[in-house]
Amino acid sequence: MDLIFILKIIICLGIFIGIYAIIRNFDIIRIILIYFKDKLLRK
């Protein structure tokens, strides 16, 4: 029971850290998405 609880805490922390990293790097992600959109539509 304790192992499952610890794993849930670790997974939740990982999700929060991932969301924080995505929010911090949102400008970079947006630039990459714009680049791929231009590549696909230019063909």
C-alpha cells in the first residue's frame, strides 16, 4: 500500500514538473510548431 502511494506522489510530481517545463518553454514550442506548419503547407 505504501509503495503505491509513493509511486502516485512521484508520478504527480513528474506531471507537474512536465507542465511547468512546457509553460516555461512555450515560446520555443510555438516557434517549432510554426516552422513545421510552414514546412507542411509549403510543399
